[in-house]
Amino acid sequence: MKKKILDWLRIFRAQTMPATLLLILVPYLTNAEFFSLTTLEIALFAVLAHYLSFGHNSLMDTYGGWDYRDPSKKHHPLVSGRVSMTTAHNVIHWGLGLLSVIAAIISIYISPNPIMALTFILLWFVWGHAYNDGLDKECVLSFLPISICFTALGLWGWFLSHSQLDYVGLLLTGYFFFTILFQISWSGHLKELSLKERSNILIKMGASITPKGWFIPGASRIYGILIKAINLIFGILLMLANFTLVRLVWYVILCLLSITMLHQLTKPRPYKRDSELFNMSLMEIFTIYMPIPLVLEWTEATILMLLGIIYFFGVNLLLWEKPHPKV
């Protein structure tokens, strides 16, 4: 029973759940009470939303045959057959259908602007399906639907506690978009570079792995640096919008850490997939954590960040016996 539960958590990519949780809760909490039953309900929805949507991606990548061709996925529960495709289809697709009903109820009864909340949760579902159902592997612009998808989820969180989008909301929207854009179009494609999938935009920009195992970025290095630079500019604007000296120090520290990881991820180097996955994980943590204390009070921000980091490394060790995912 325990092994089966762990396999389902691997399908759900449970280790990265804090990213989805924070994407919804951070904009929501800019105008809502932290210690409340409503916040707990939204947090539980975020957990389900992550598990089912990422599980859907795992399912469809296997169903489409792509994961069977990926040597790094041979241990995956769906590829190895430890969880049947029939069971996965029934659990995940019925789950997503019920999740849409729950999302509609939350939007109508909690949001001060239900129309906008319903609009953005609809966009999350539609663009997420488009990405998971094949665009992630078959379209060189696949990073656009998934960036729209998760930006919409962040805006859903915003409209659960706001009636309109103000300056801080606009900055968070831009920050979310470029965070996801870097994660998918740079980090996501970097870890799958050896598969030479048609959707890999880095290959189109000249990135490659040499026969001796060196990563050569080509013109893609400029692209990666540009995307992260815009991401960090939105970060500094968020800091200035809620300026304090403590927030300035926080931004500078996280910015320097992000730039350090950016250099590690974009420079020519020996390509070692385990090291790449670890560095990508650090970059995601630095980027996701940067805006939290810039828009929330320190007590709330500290609790969210500590829970997220403990969960992330703890679940990785439980599922993969490493501090980072094996996929």
C-alpha cells in the first residue's frame, strides 16, 4: 500500500506542490487573512490542483508515447507499468472534472469579482489541457500556453480577494509569467536536451550536447539571460512598490543568488543531468521565494517559505532518495 501511494505521488510530481500553492496563496493573501478557514480551503484546493494537473501531464506524456522514449523516465510508475494507464485515466480525468466544479464554487462564493475569478480559472484549465495534451512535445511555442496557464492561476488567486487588478497585481502578473517562461522554455528544455524533441526551442537557438558530454548554449544563452533579466526587473519593481530597507536587502540577496544560478545554467560546461536538476531546483526556489516577502508581511512570508522548503526537500528524499527530482 505504501509503495502504491508513493507511486501516485511520483505521478503527481508531488515534490513541486509548494510552487502551485504559493502561486495561488501569495496574490490571495495580499488582501486576505492568513489564519482563516477560507485560506485553509484555498490551500487544500491548491494541493489538489497541483497533484491532478501535474499528474495529467505525466499521464498524457506517457499516453502519447514520449515518456517511453525517454531513458530518464524508465523508472516512472506509468512507464514501468506499476500503475496502469486505465487506472490513471480514471483517477486523473474524473479528478479534474470534479476539480472544475470545486473551482467554480470557490470562485462564486469567495471572490469579490466572481466573473474575473471564473475567467482566469477557466483559462488555467483550457491552456493547461492544451499544453498537457500534446503541445508540450509537438510545438516549439509550447512555453506560451503553459506560461499563460499558470499566470492565469495566479490571477485567479488574486481575484479571490480583490475586485480589480491594481499596480501590484500587474507586477505580480508579469513576474509570474516570466518565472514560468524561464522554467519551461529554458530549464525544462535544458533537462530534455538530449532527446532532441521538436518542441525544444533551445535546440532551435543552437544549444547542443557534444559527443564528449559538453553543453554548448549557442545563442540560447542570450535568450535565457534576457528572460531572467526581465523576471528580476519585475522583482525590483515589486520591491519598490512596497519599499523597506529589509525588503531591499532581501531582494539584493535573492537577486544575486538567482544571477549566480543563471550563470551556472547558461554557461558552457560538462553536462551532468543530476547537477542540472539540482541547479534548476535552486533557481526555482530563489525565483519563487523572491516576491513573497515583497508583498506579504514577514510572519506570513516566513511561515510559507519554511513550510515550502521543508516539504520540497522532504518529499524529494521520500520519493526519489535525493534532494531533487529524478525526472
